[in-house]
Amino acid sequence: MPLSLTFCGAAGEVTGSATLLDTGSARVLVDFGMHQGGAIYTARNRKAPPFDAERLNSVVLTHAHIDHCGRLPLLVRPKNDGGLGFRGEIWATPATIELAEILLRDAAFLQQMDYERVTRQRRRRGRDAAALRPLYSIEDVEHAISTMRPLPYERDQEIAQGVSIRFVDAGHILGSASVMVRAKTAKNHERSIAFSADVGVKGSPLLRDPVKFSAADVVILESTYGDRDHRPLAHTIDEFADVILAAEKQSARVLIPAFAVGRTQNLIYHFGRLREASRLGNTPVYIDSPMATEATELYRRHPEMLDDTSRRVTAEGHAPLNFAGLRFTRSPQESRALNDLDCCAIIIAASGMCTGGRIIHHLRHGLWKPETHVVIVGFQAQGTLGRELVEGAKRVTIMNEPIAVKAKIHTLGGFSAHAGQSELIEWLRPMAGARPRVILNHGEDPARAACARTIQSIFGIECARPMYQQRIDLG
């Protein structure tokens, strides 16, 4: 049987990352993330994947974002309890394991809350009370975490017969990794396969720049922003400051949907630097996400993983992740109280694509008010509420209630934690000279197509663009 890759997610979309490597004698899964977006995507979370999890030898987790780790508890749940029955080990960096526990616990909690809410709604309508069972429980999360094994950056590790991996810093979120896989074929030939995972942005705050590989036979390259580059960060910060200042002058509310891990910490950093430069007023900034609060504390506990700029800020007597007026809310009661504030306030809450979490409640209370400002600071997948807002929807549905959109919607692309097209090309460049086989994933089709055209024009390499559940033989 030839060496092959099967793309079980993030093929023509930016969520649900999962790629199966089959050498004929070993089977390794790289990521097993949650599909996010509209019903057509989320329904995939409950479908059996195109592999037998009981026959997997190992799993490799590149980082802790839910679209990369979100189905791992389902993977390890026994088959006789509705799971997939994986019994091996999950390899990740130490920081990724710590973050994954935070995110997966939160995901299990939100699923249970949604289950109870839908059940109540059905009962009130006189329908059968049974809603869809949550994908997994807190106990399943604990089981998944117990199977995780820490692997630091730049260390080789054999994880299955004839398969070894090495992590390097991807610069995307704390602990994120690109992965070099070395796999022996049935004829005992070794092939090197580079998984970019999510490549971070060079020069972004807090984290070190992405590390590049020098050579590989096969490259699986993400393409979230394969069709464009981001605005320069300095320009984005200027625009961000202008939005906040305008809201402060109006004593208006600012709502910022942000991923709890990565984006929220970057925003805290930028708020701190803007306050130090006296570019903003003293409006309180609320981090309304227990998960973001825990993640921020984890970033603070790992200063050794931060970049030189963050260390310099610390040496100058400032805290990269703290400033006067920064407040963290934990309880649901504290969160609800924010909607009753009669003064200017800035609220940063998950989820980043407005698909759940506390931001949903704040949008429900604020979207219909013309004085509200909503600042979109990250990618919004097809089928999400965030995508509707970015595309100018005049009316949306939140918790089964139609809401008029009269708030001012600001979209700032320069805060992205994903590399833009030029940086993806530069990440690929050291490997391109040997003309590897390049496969584009983790991108919507227009972005992948544009990225493929650019790689063809610069390097003369044609890129494969697999579809959902497509298998590619590597020989």
C-alpha cells in the first residue's frame, strides 16, 4: 500500500483540521478539530471519519485552537459509549497541552449548556425534550488530556513504527507548532512531510516568529489568507485607536469578538501600549471570557516562550499583558451585569467567529443600537454570525430571535494571527528549490486557488487542492 494522506477536514474550509497519514504499516492522525460554521459544516462533527480510530497508532496535535483539537475527546471516548475508540497517545508541545485542557473543558461546558437550553426550548414548545447529546463530556476531556504526551520544540520523537516527528515554533499561538514528519514507505524509503499547520505572522506581539523548514519531499501548507496580505500592523493599530477614541467621545459601547487564545492576548498587549503612549482614554476594558482569563494567565506563566519585544517591555517596567483599567469577569452574573452598564465600556469576549460564548449575549443586547461599535479582528468562516456581520447583514438571528443590525461594524484584518499570502510564500521558499509536492489545505477555495496561482508563478510548482475526505497517494 503506498504512502498516503487523507484530508478529513480543513479541505476547502478553515475549520475541522484533520489529516490522516497512512504508511501501510502505521497510521498517524495530524489534528482532529471541530468543524465550525453553518449546519452543513457542524453536522460533520457527528459523522464518522473515513478511518478506524481503533487502528490509529498516534495523534499529533499542532496547537490548541478548537478547530484543531476540538474533537479529540470524541476520538478517545470508547466505541461502546458513542465515541471513536482511539487508545494511543496524542503528541503536542507542553504549552499546547496546557492550553488544550482549558479550551476543551470550555467546549464541553458550552455543549452541555446548549443541550440544556435546546431541551428547555423544546419542552416549552411541546416537542420531544431530547436534544442532540453533547459531542463529549468533561470526563471525556480529562481522558483526552491524560493521553497527551509533551514534546518540546526541536526534538525528534518516534511515534509509530517507521514514523518520527519534530516540532518547530509556528508563531501562531502559545505552543503552536509546525511539524516535520519522517515516514518510511513499504519499500523502506524515507519521505519527509512538512505540515505547516497555522503559520503565524512575523513581527506579531508576544510570540516568536515562525520557524521554517529547509527541505521536505511533501509540504502541506495552510492557505487561510492565501489570496491576500494583511494591512501593515501599524496602520491597523492606528485604525483601531481611532475606533476606540470615537466610541469614548460618544460614551458608546465597543464589542470585540475575539478568540480566547492568541487574539485576546494580542489585544491586551496593544491596549497596554496605546495607553502607555497616551493614545487612548481610561475606558475600562473587560475580558469577558473565563477561558481567555485562564489563557492569559498561562501566557504570563510562560515568559520563556515570548519574543524579545515582550521581554524588553518587561525590562522597562511594564507588564506586556496588564494595564490600568483591565478587568476580568468570571461568573455569568458578572457577564450579564456588563449589559446594564450606563457608561462607555470595551468588552472583549469569545467566540471569535460569534458562533457561541458570551459575545452572543452582548451582540443580542447591542447590535440593534446605533451607538454600539462592533470591531471584527479575525477571520470569519462561511456560515458564521461573524461572517454575516462582515458582509453587511441588516438583520441576523441570535438565539432564535431576529435582531436588527444598526451598530457600526468595523473590520480590521491586520490583527490576524495567520500569515498572509506573502508570508506563506516566504515560509515555503527554503523548501521550494527542491521542488517538493505542495498540497494546500486550511483555506476556502478562492484563497487556495489564488495561493496556488502565486506558487505556480514564482516557483513553477503546481499545488494540489484536496477536497473533503479526498485521499492523495504519495508513492
